[in-house]
Amino acid sequence: MKTALITGISGQDGSYLTELLLAKGYVVHGIVRRSSMIGNTSRLDAVYQDPHDSGRRLFLHHGDVTDAGLLVNLIRDIRPDEVYNLAAQSHVRVSFDLPDYTANVTALGAIRLLEAVRASGIDTRIYQASTSEMFGTAAPPQHETTVFHPRSPYGVSKLFAHWATVNYRESYGMFAVNGIAFNHESPRRGETFVTRKITRAVARIAAGLEKRVYLGNLDAVRDWGYAPEYAEAMWLMLQHGEPVDYVIATGRAATVRDFADAAFSHAGLDWRDHVEHDDRYERPAEVPELVGDPAKIEREIGWKARVYWDELARIMVDADRNALRSGT
């Protein structure tokens, strides 16, 4: 029975990865930030296990990747076979407002975790969640050898973590890999991210509770995939025979306008009647087009996206409308 440690376990990706690993028979440990709100682990409700259950395989630990001592102690005590670092301040626009915090969590948090594993001397495999935002203004399609040019404190912080992972792999022979994931969404996506902001607004507008939604750059082009499939790619990368970095993407492009059109149309609405522009949601430095080339991961480990952006929009709209009807 394998053991995994997940930072950022209560986020979108962490929750789907937890479900996947538990289904495969793993014991899963996760780090969650202490909060007075019970809802900060709500994404894990479907797999929650009572702490008093002697047979449980899911263990949650209060902590944060800004605490090096905690990481050292957890790694030493748990001795995980696999470590997935999904913890980050991951909202790109917010990173301009909180650059110091973003760097502390997203960049330095990664190197604290790598150093905790190195110092422990345990034989484990590490997945670092890299991001397409590292590519910035590089011309699409972006692949594993595309030159990076990040355009936000978030992208810069992720690039630090990415190269730290490469450095620890090359310096200490650690099995440490970067999954350069392009945008991936789901009904569990945070409500401030543009896709979920759109689909949640569609549900509320269709129900007569709102009339409009305010968005930033409608011309931004993104490669949107389905988060549960990206969790599968993370796991597959750690089962591979050697530590290799991969782009995780669908290879298909759409603008924010396209996504909004698909989402509103699915509810029988015209997006042009309900979407308005607000400069506050524009980034100081925009990233115009992120479209991944997944050829390498498809060829070498057999992972391929099955859900593309238009179906994803419909999945998310249906989930938000159902949640609104049921009051959840």
C-alpha cells in the first residue's frame, strides 16, 4: 500500500488527486491551512473519513508550506512514496496585488519541500505543479523546450519552483518532475477564476438572480482542460520509469469570449446581453495566448485529454445550475 503526501489537498486539483489515489488503494496525507471555517475542506467531503475510524486512509494535517519545520517533521514521520506539491497562491491577477505572499508560498514553499525531502534521505518521488503562465509571451503552441517569459508574480514564482525542481533532480539524483499544466477547470474551480465566474453567473442569470457579469480581457486565448484528467496525468508522471518534465494540455485553443459564448448558449442565453467589461480585471502585463503541445506526454506515457473547452463549459454550467437548484 503506497503512501502519498499532498500539499494544497483542499484545492481543486488536490481533491481530485485525493479521490484518484484513494481509489487506487493509497494512504493519503494532506496539508491544509488552519481556518475557523469548516468549508475550507469542502471539496474533500466526498472522501472524508472520520479521524476516529481505525481503518481510515485519509489524514489531514494543519500546516502551510511557509513552515519549513512542519515539512521536515511530516516528511520524516510519514515517509511518503510520492509527494505532490500543489500548494500555491494561484490567482494570477491577485499575484500582482500580493507579490511577496505569492513568492513566499509558490516559490519558496516549493524549495522548502524539496529540501525537506532531501534532508530526510527518504526514497520518494516528487511532483511539482508548474504552469503554462511561465511561458508568458512565448509564441504558441508551447512545449517542453519553449523559452519561458513569465508576465506575473505568479508566473515568476512558479518558474523559480520549476527550476528548483530541475536543480534538485540534477544535483541530488532525486526523482522530481514538473508537470507544466495549462489551464484546467471543473465545477470545483474557485469562483474568482474566469471560467467558474462565467458558469456561476450563467446559473444565477438563468435563475433570474442576476443580470450581468463583469469580465476583463475577452480576447485572451487559453487551452482549457478538465481537472480530473490532469490529476491522472500527475499520477502517471510519478509512475514513469524516469523523471521527465511534461506539458499537460489539450492542444485546443479558445478565447474567454468563446468560453462565455459556449456557457451562456448552453443555458439558452446570449452572452452579449449579460457580459460587461471592467478594467479592474485586466492584468498590468497581459498574456495573450497560451496553447499547449501535449505530443510528448501522449507519446511517452499515454496520457491524452478527453474533455475539451466547449464540453467543459457545459459540464460546469450544468453543475452550477444543479447546485443552485439544490441550495448547495
